[in-house]
Amino acid sequence: GRILLVNGPNLNLLGTREPEIYGSDTLDDVVALVERTAADLGFEVRAIQSNHEGALVDAIHEARGDCDAVVINPGALTHTSVALRDALTGVHLPFAEVHISNVHAREPFRHHSYLSDVASCVIVGAGVQGYAFAVQRLAALLAPAR
Ligand code: DQA
């Protein structure tokens, strides 16, 4: 099986961006963690990061028929994007929504997500480890017998 890892706007700055909120791991560290976690469970990973909403929508469309599930940290698009929601529901792939920080402990505009009610699971505030939890959960959903 294959998992699409999607990171949205500004997550390319991980490691240097507000480390008191997001920690010191870089995006490369996150991709490596997801690849390691997925490999242990028999899954491959395709990874994309973009600062552009449309590029993320395109990547999700391209996952149809190619990937079995999506791990997504949509960044600020979480709180604004009906298009990302529609892309994810449109391709009928189970997805895990990940936020490194505890969005519920932050500004009120971060409390609402356009994705959470259609997500398989939502992991917030677990740091970058949340990405690994997401992979583990999706792998369990996809291969319940293993
Ligand atoms: C984030 C939380 C969002 O509110 C913020 O815009 C991000 C990162 C997180 O991982 O905690 O860019 O998704």
C-alpha cells in the first residue's frame, strides 16, 4: 500500500518557524519519520509540500488510484479551505488530519477545521509524533488483520 503525505503552506519552514510552537524538527525530519513508520508497517510514502492550495488539490486528485490513504497537515488552509475538503471527499480516500500544535489552545480562528468532520482521525498537539500516529492509525484501518 501507499500513503500520500501532504503538508500545506509554511510547513517548509518547519524547524525555524516559531520553534516554541512547532518544535525544531524540519520538514525533511517529518518526511523521514513518516517513511520509517510506514515502511515498518509495509507502506510506501509519496510526499508533497506546497504553499499553493491548487497544487495540494492537484496532488490529492493524483493520489486517486495510486495511494490508499492520505496524511495531511493543511497548515492554515485547515481553517479556510472548502476546496481541500472537497478534494479529499472527492477522491474517497481515508485521511488523517494532523496538527503539530494544539490548535484548540491557540487563537479562536484555529479552532475550526473544514476537514475534521470528514477525517478518519484528527491528531492535534502531539508534535511531529502526530504524523507517526496518523500513519499507524491509517495502516490499522487499511489492514485490520495484520
Ligand atoms: C498547524 C496549525 C495551523 O493553525 C497553522 O496555520 C499551521 C500549522 C499545526 O501543524 O499545528 O500552519 O497546522
